[in-house]
Amino acid sequence: MNTISFDNQTITPSKIICVGRNYVEHIHELGNEMPDAMVLFNKPNSAITNELHFIDDACRFEGEICFVVMDQKIAGVGFGLDLTKADLQNELKKRGLPWERAKAFDRSAVLSQMIPFDPDYAKQLKMILYHNDLLTQYATFDLMIYKPQEILDEIKTFMTLENGDIIMSGTPKGVGNYNKWDEFNGLIYLDETLILEARFKAI
């Protein structure tokens, strides 16, 4: 089973729960309809990696604020890249089919270490992503349609969260394709204080 680092310990998430369409400008960016309910999907443990692999020319990166769950509560925060086989996802959506083949493949959840985090401070969170040193994505609590506690509460209405499970809270506008050897720098801030930095180079 694949693992992540949380609070200097190695833990094994059973799954990753992802939020789709959680930023208005990203919804418009991809030409999607505004959802009338929270869009959720899963990635399995086999999707987890701490390395960014080049998949193919149609694979898209999506930077996200991520949370780790312990004792049914948000206990930590980190950065993640949700990799998506964009052309395949578009075809699946047209046919009304599930997204797993485009979203849940091996190495599709590129995760940083997770650090302890008090969800009472979620309003102060900010994520910035640089792709090859260019500012590409920017996310804040205020830009989220569904806030972290809302996401947690909704998941718990139908699914058991195990210790170490990860929530990927959705991606803001600025997603795109990437190439081998491209570099990414994901930054998580609490107000103006940098609390986590994650660097990945596509191999």
C-alpha cells in the first residue's frame, strides 16, 4: 500500500476523496455546467505517489489544497496535483460514464507531505502553484464554493472516512498540460505565512 508523511509519521490512506467543480472560474474555464450539488469522486490508494510522472501529452495537472483526516476530523493540510487524462474524461462525460479511467489511474494523485492543521484557521488558507516558474494557479478559502468543513460533512453522510484518508478540495482556474522535466512549485500559506512548499519535477 502507498503511504504519505503526516506530522513526521508514515501513514497509509485507504482512499482519496476529490471534489470536482469547486471553483467558479475553473468551471467556466472547462465549459462545465454549474453543479447543483457537491461533485465527489474517489481515487484509490494505488493512485498515491510523491513523484510526478509524465503520463502523455493529453494529461492535465490540477493543483489543490489537500487535507488529511484523523478521527473523523480534518487534522492536516498539504498540496496535491490531481492528474487527469483530459481527452478521455471529456469522452466519458459525453457518454454519461464514470470518470475513474481518467481520474483514478496509478500515480494520478501527486501528494506532498502533510502537516498538522487546525481547521478553525481554514479561512486563512491560500494556495499558489508555479509551473516552470510561471504563476499558474491561485486558490483561497473565499474562492471555494464548498468549504473544507462542508466537504467533510457531506462525505460523512454516505462514506466512512478512515484515519489517514485524503480530501482533495478542488482546483482553481489555470489547469493545463505538462511535459517531461517540467517543474512545479506548490505553496500553502496561512495568511501571508508560508507553511508548506512542495516541489515536483516530471520524470
